[in-house]
Amino acid sequence: MSDKDTAHSKSAGPNTKPQDKGALRAPRFKASLLLPKFWPTWLLVGFLYLLSWLPYRLQMIMGRALGRVLMKLVPKRRKVARRSLSLAFPQMPENEREALLKKNFENAGVALFETGIAWWWPDWRIRRKISIQGLEHIEANMKAGKGIFVILFHFLNLEVHVRASSMFHSAVGFYRPHNNAVMEYLQTKGRNRGNRYMIDRKDVRGMISALRQGELAGYLPDQDYGRHRSVFAPLFAVPDACTTIGTSLFAKVKNATTLISVLERLPNDQGYCIHFYPPSEAIPSGDDYEDACRVNRELEKAVAMQPDLYMWMHRRFKTRPSDDLPNYYENLQ
């Protein structure tokens, strides 16, 4: 990392102001979080916290081993991932897809350890594992007083992506509250480290306001959110993947520039490289369907970089254009 990068990272940090419309306030610790029903959660989280202080390479080895165990323990998720891969890559030989599936679960185990890294590692330790490409795109737009609408995707290292990005510039992002009160407390506390604030995923006005105020705001448009405010656009080998049009809504905000961001996990457990770059085709295009197609093409390029890190366990192709069409995830094997 360059001296310039390090200096820039020192300026990043939480800076929530009263005028930050829509900002979710981090839950405070309450005595009720110590009730017996939460003890299993505290034990699990406490164990993860202790593991997070182990050497990084050892954590990666342990994570891959855990992922191989998870592949056997969660057959439903294994079947979903296998079906998602077969839909996305029908021309890929079955043995190659199975090898990819195994690596995907290994990375799911690594992701658990990366959550501890993202939530609890001090800044100095995170910086040692992070490099960045494309910081100039952020700096140029911020200097011009523009908001930055950043499109991210659901890779398994998402928690590290959020934390690592804060090393270079604090951000605003959509957020889905956790059903477990302890996990909600810890997750919010962890994700707020170094970032501005979070917005409820349903608070469209809050996101638009943040972009208008010149914030860097992250958005993940690559899951299946149902037919509401969606179109059916090509994705991999699936001709009609349900794709949100929310991207168009936020990309249209005046005074905002659209960028793509991908966190690459470097080979041989060397760490991570954050990539920021403009989309290959302008977003917005002026047409919601075309924007959805362009986002999906960006996702395809990002997945091609590291296909074993994408969240294939999510039922990405569950919503069909019509209820009369067969469900892709029925009769899983």
C-alpha cells in the first residue's frame, strides 16, 4: 500500500451527523442481551472472536476445512448451489462444476473467519492485508463534489469488502436488520467501523439523499428480490433472471457517478485487493431493462475473476416471469 493510500485511510471514519437522513442508529447494549436464550450466540461469537486473533494463514486453512464439513452438514444449501451452478454454466463439464462447488463451500467456511477479521481486527492489521486499484476514480469524483453510487455483488468475502473499503473512504450502505438481537448488536457495531452510517434497505429516499449530499453509497443489486420493481434480464445462461430496477433509480440521481467495486482475494492467502472501476457501459442508460442487462454483464465479469467466491447458495434464479413456468429449484438433487 502506498503512503498516499495510508494517509487517505486515516481520514476515513464514522462521522454520522444529525442531518444524515435515514441513518440507522446502532443498537445499544442492553441487559436483555444476556438472557439465557442468547447464551449460545454469545458462546459462538466469543469463540469466533478468539479465533480471529490467530495468524491469518492459519485462519484461512481452518476456514477451508470448516467449509468441507459444512458441505456435508447442510445438504439443502449444497443442492441449491449445485443447481445454481448448473443453470449458470450448463456447458461446463459436471466434474468441473463439482470441483467448483467444493471450492465454493470451502470459501463459505473461510467467510466465517473473515467475518471475525472484518468486525474485530484493528485498522493496522487490516491495512497490512489490503491493496487498492482505482482509488483515483473515488478521489476525482469527491473532489468534484459528486456522490458515488457503488455497485457491489454478493461474494462470500462481503464483510471484509465493507471493512476494507472503509480504509480508504467511509461509506453509506443499505442494511437488513438481523432477527437475533445479539447478532444485530454485534453486526451493526462491526459494519459501522470506519463507515458513515447505514440505511434500512427499504429507505429509498435515504439513499437518494445520501448520494445528493455527495456520499459514497454502496448497493447490491444481484440477488432475486421478487417481481416487484424488477425486470427479467439475461444472466449467465439464464435468459430471464429476475433483476431489480433499483440500480436505475439510484444511478439517475443528479450529481452522482456510478462505479463498480469487487474485492479480489489474492492467491496463496496474501490478502485482498479492492477494485473500483467505471462500468464498461454507462449506467444509467435511460432504460431500466438495459440497465439491468448491463449490471448483469458486470456481475458476469466479476464472477469470472473468482467464480468460487460467489454466493451460489442463494437461489438467484427462483423467480420466474410467470407462475406457470417450472421452479428451477424444485426436485433438487
